[in-house]
Amino acid sequence: MSRVNVEIELPDTLATQAKKAGLLEPEALERMVREALLAKRVEGLVEAREVLAANPLPPMTSEEIQAEIEAYRAEVRRAARP
């Protein structure tokens, strides 16, 4: 586990309330960081979905799909070689 020292400035009233609520404890801070990271990932997925909806990819033919599958399998075989 990594140790990160963080210093934040909060208004006195907010700092007092956060401390009383236990929000400045390591476990609470870890939970908040995890929730914020999840929210960022979801936001990124939503943005990607919007981009794809605005610029849809053309459908692939059966031959194109098969070519992609074969290329992937060849890549996996190459990576598995010592």
C-alpha cells in the first residue's frame, strides 16, 4: 500500500464538520477517492458513447469480421511464443 501525504485547505467550519463526520479519516478518504475515480470512468464511458453515437462506425461484413478474428488469433499466438 502506498502512503500519500495530502494537505488540503478548507474553511474552518467545513473542516470542523468534516472532522466531526469522520470524513477526514483514512478509510473515508479512500472511499471518496474510489467513488470519484469510478465517477470519472463512468463519465469517460458516457463521453465515448456520445462520440460513437454522433459518428457511428460503418457495419462490418462477415469477411471483415473473420479477418479481424484471424488477425487477433495470430497476434495471440505470436505473444505466446517464448
